[in-house]
Amino acid sequence: MSMATLSKGEKEKKPSDVLLDLYSDLLTEIWEVVSALIGESILELLFILAVRKIAEKYRFLTLLKVSDEGISLEGAREDCGKMAPAEVHRGFQNLITHLFDLFSALAGGVISRELFPKVFPRVKEAERVISQK
Amino acid sequence: MRLVFRNLNILRSTINAISMSLDLKEIVESAGTNLPNLFDFSSFGVLWKEGPLLYLYQDESCPATFTDDVVKNMVRIFSLLGQGPIDVESIHLRVEKRKFRPGQMMMDPRATLKSHLTFPLALEEEIFGCVSLNNDQPNAFDAQDLQFFSVIGYQMAATLKHFQRFSSVKDMATYDTLTNLHNRRYFEERLAVETQKSFYGGTSLSLVMVDIDHFKKVNDTFGHTEGDKVLFETAALLKASVRKKDTVARYGGEEFVLILPEAELEESAVIAERVRRLVEKTFFEVGQERIRLTLSLGISNFPSHRATSKEELMEMADRALYQAKRRGRNQVCIYDPAQG
């Protein structure tokens, strides 16, 4: 996907699907980087805690499936399709911010230093998707 | 590369030492002894939610300001992990001072916490504590430190969980589930130990058999559930009346037994009388009613009664209890050889 514009195929997708694909990639990347540092079991626990906390406000996040293999967004696709893309974006943004808060609380800057260069551009990309739609 | 191999070997022996430990304190000590070979830190902490307990292994030059920061930080993170707030004041803090640093690298007396790695102690989605490495220098830890520390954290969690399970199995084998007193099996073992100590050491040992008077009436009138409540409350009163070193056990049914090490006959009579009076004055809530109950108690003592075995000491206390019942209940009787 281009950083600035959407490809033809993606333009045909529903905005919520584009967002879900983007956040699915992003959360997978977070999973890969952080699981290498702290292991899958504890990371699964942190994801569960973060999803539980943010889902209090963004209910669609309860449809995410967290396991020791990662996080799947597929269960949320249908519900997200009926929601405003900006709301979906805000839910995921809050989830990622909360995960970063947990990582920072546990390891100071150690995890964030590894993660930030990879995550920041993708969140910006999500914001561009929202503004283009 | 050689350094990585060396560190992996240290990591391996650290994990091995942790897994061989038999209780929380030993686990913390194993980790605290080995970790300085792997990490540069000023303090290592283990927060265990039961208690709550916080063990800190610190450099001997760690100032109080730094310790305070570490305690607050660990409590904050534990709460952030969704475990609810812990009152810092309620924490049982155990601090072990060790020499981690060369003499010329003493910590600043006003040092504060600048960097840390904290890892939840968790298994099967249950978080039961956390461990942390702490330093007074900023950016003291890197990604490899985190990887190594997480491996140690996993091992500590597994060992502690195993220990916790083992403890609960041990508890089940030694405690009476209805009253939370020691059970008869534990009592037999404890009595064997105490009689050995007394018989060979020549110290005094008293045994008190206790029976709730007319307990059958409680069960018949109010039902067994209410009867169980009475047993539970009586057990609590017994526990509250004895000394720290005494053992209180449920012997069976409505019968209890007290082992009073180093108690002369007079002292054990005072304790037994205190128990009797406390129960006599207590109102027990059964069903919609408040009732009063009484106890009969029988005492035997070594060396006063010249028992030569634990069985004989038991037999004497039992006979004294029988005397108390025969004389009209609600009283303490001391074994009298003349009564047989």
C-alpha cells in the first residue's frame, strides 16, 4: 500500500475493511517485535488486559480474538462495517496507546524504542486513510 | 559471541537454581544471588500478592529514597496490570542488603529510581505478583536484558505456582476444612514431635482435651449447617485463647485438642479455664436464636502425671475430660491418678 494514496483494489474495499487490514498488519508487527522480547504468554496477557480495558468504551474490540499465536481482527469485520471509520480508527488508536502505556510501565523505553519506528508511520497512514475517505 | 554464550550459561544456572528452590524466600534468594552475574542493577524486587509481600535484594548503599521509589513503582505496575490497588502501608517488606558494586561506586544518598524492568509473575491468565530489576541510572537496560529477564520471570512464575499448588495440597492434608484448625493427622504428628522434645529434654508439656457440652442438641434442634457454624465459632475462640506456640486441632466431631508446649500444670489450667470462660460468655447465633454453650476440658501434663508415651498422655487427658463430664460439665478437670 502506498503511504499517501490508496491503490485501485483498496479503493474498492469498504473503508472499514481497509482500516482493519491496516491495523491487523500493525498489531501483527507489534506482536512479532514484542513477543521476541518478553515471550508470547505474557504478551497475550497484556493484549487481553489492553483489549478488556479499551473495550469498555469501544465495544467492537470485544470481538478481537487474542491467543498465544497473536491477535485476529476477523471477528470484528462485520460490526466495523456498520460503524463510522473514524470511530474504528479511534478504538484501535486507543488500544495501541494503551499497549504502549503497558509496555512503558513494564520496561521503561526498552520496548518502545524497538517498536516506535515501526508503529508510528502506520498510525499516520491510518490517519491518511481516514482523511481520504 | 563468547559473551553471549557466557551469559546463556549464567542464565541456565540461574534458572536451574530457581527451579530447585522450595519456597518463596529460597526462590528470591537464588535469583538475588545469581542475577548480579547477568545484569547491572541496584535492586531486585519480588512482589507477591498474597500478604502482600515484597522482597527486595538491594545493594548495601541503596538509600531509603530509592527503596521507596521501587516499592511505589512495583505497586503501581501491579495495579496497572488490573490487579486492583494495593495499599503500600499493608505491604510486608523484607529487605536484604548485598554488596553488588565495588566500594568506589556507592550510590548517591539521594538516588532515585531512573530505570527498571518489571515482569508480571503470571500463569494461565492469573497474575500473582511481579519481579523487577531497578537502577538509579537512566537507560540502564537494553533489549537483551529484557529477553533474559523475561526468561527468568517465566521460570520464577512456574516455580512459584508449583510451590503455591504444593502448599495448598499440604494445607489440605494438615487442616480441617470446616474449622480451619489443624486436623487430627497433623495433631498426631505434632504431638509425636512435642512429646519427644519434652521426654528427652525434660521440659514440661500439657495436653488439653476439649468437648462442647450437649452439642448433639444443637444439631438436632437447629440442623447440621447451624451446628457447623457453632464448631467454626468455637474453633475461632479456642485459637484466640491460646499462646502463639500452642497447637489447636479438631480431634473429631465436637472434640478439640490443645498441645501446650513448655506449659506447667498450673499454666495449662489457667489457659483451659480462660477458654472455658470465653465460650461460656459467648452468644452463638444459631438460626434465629442466640444460645449459650459450655465446654468440658481435661488436662494431662508431663512430667507431673508421669506419662511415658504420647498415647499415655492422650489417655490421661481423655480420662480427665470424662471426669469433667461426670462432675456436671462446664468445668476443667486435671488428670487424677486416684480417679483412674
